[in-house]
Amino acid sequence: MIKEIKDILNKTKRIGFFTGAGISTSCGIPDFRGEKGLYSYAKKKYSLPYPEAIFDIDYFEENPKPFFLLSKEMLSADVYPSLAHLAIADLEKSGKETIVVTQNIDMLHEKAGSENVINCHGSYTNGTCRKCNEKFSYSHFIDDILNSRIPKCNCGGVIKPDVTFFGESLPMDFYNLLERPPKLDIVFAIGTSLQVEPAASFVKYYLGKIPTVLVNMGETPYDRYFDYVVNMKIDDFFKEL
Ligand code: CNA
């Protein structure tokens, strides 16, 4: 099966990747669900009242500390991109037209060197003061996060990185993409349970239209709609590819 995927890849120019938490588990960042998932880990570690509180805007207003401690763990310099992140970035450098639509907020696609990345659940590239709405760039607040301090605006408000929390709308560039899906020759869904909407609609749009590949260890409710389903570790898949 991997040989067939490789043949298609060699012949095509426009490649889409839709990635989820599974692409970063080998970097030491847990995925969401499951016993070792981020939710139960964060709940225990930061004594959250309920696991989702870590990305709940009302809880953040009350206690932003757990979110910033988790951010420190994800963004620290000793978290490196996986072989899969690097392989995707290499494809772009080799001249293929690639687009990476990621649900992740760990910035590992950017760290790996990918340029055409849409962060559909937002990112740390910018932050906004919760009190006066002033905008700040990553360089303004990253030192605070890495040194376990809560970044603050001159007005005293907390600067919240523009990561999408529950109840917040997704970035405009993602909605634009859903409205005008780019022309692709092949699309991959990698390390995602495909359960979070509207993010997953990006890849679902292409099912039945172009070759579609799902690389995921666990089963998803959409396996049967993909042309190729590869149940193996993501880094091993890219190594073979
Ligand atoms: P999910 O629902 O946790 O699913 C992840 C999938 O990846 C599961 O089906 C696993 O079986 C699979 N998986 C895990 N590790 C591997 C591996 N090494 N090889 C193959 N498959 C593997 O996560 P989704 O991304 O689908 O859910 C969307 C959420 C998760 C988004 O809102 C993200 O923001 C959020 N999230 C992001 C991060 C991050 O930024 N790294 C971490 C945890 C959660």
C-alpha cells in the first residue's frame, strides 16, 4: 500500500496534509483522549476541576496558570519536531506545492521548516490582552511563558495567546480555506481522530474526489471513506515512504 501511495506522490505536485495530535506524540506531547492523554494528564498535574478547563475561556479568566504551564511544556526549546514533521517540510522544500492544515498548537510544523501552514485552532504567533484587546507578537510574551510567568499587558490585563479555546471562533484564514478549498492532487489525514469540527471538514471535503490517505494508529469513524488507511506509527510510515 505504501508503494502505491509513494507512486501517486511522485507523480503529483499539490499535496495537502491535515494533522492532529498524533503527529506530535513521539515528540513527548500527549494527544487529547485516552488514559495517557493530555486531558487526564493536565487534570492531575494542574488540579483542574474538569479536564477541558485547560482550554476553557471562563476558567482561564479565573485561573490562567495551568494553561501557561502547559504552554511552557509544549513550547520549550527541547521539544523537537518528529521525523514526520521534518519529512512534510522537506516535501515543500523539494518543490512540491504543499499545504499543512494543523489542529495542533505546538508550532512543530513551523519549527520543522514548513511555511504554508494554517493553524486551524490558532497559535502562539500572536496574543491579545484580555482587558484592552491590544495585540502582541510571540517575541513579546514567549520569555514570560518559558520562565513560568503570566504575560501581562501595560494595562494589567493577561495576554492570552491566540490559541482557540472552547467557545471561541476559529481563525478567519481557516474559514476562508473551507469556503475556497485549494485544488489538491492527494490529501493525507495524519494522527487525528477526525472528530473535532469544523476542523475535520477540511479533509472530508476531498473524500471521493482525489486520492485520500489516513495514517492513524487508532480507528476513526471515517476510516471507510478513505482510499488508503494505514494503521501504523506515523514516523514509521514516513520512514517507509
Ligand atoms: P485526538 O482526538 O487526540 O486523536 C489523535 C489520534 O492520533 C488518535 O486516534 C491516536 O490513535 C493517534 N495517534 C497518536 N499517536 C500516534 C502515533 N505515534 N502514530 C499514529 N497514530 C497516533 O487528537 P485530534 O488532533 O484529532 O483532536 C483534535 C484536537 C487535539 C485539536 O483541538 C488539537 O488542538 C488538540 N491537541 C493538540 C496537541 C498538540 O498541539 N500537539 C496535543 C493534544 C491535543
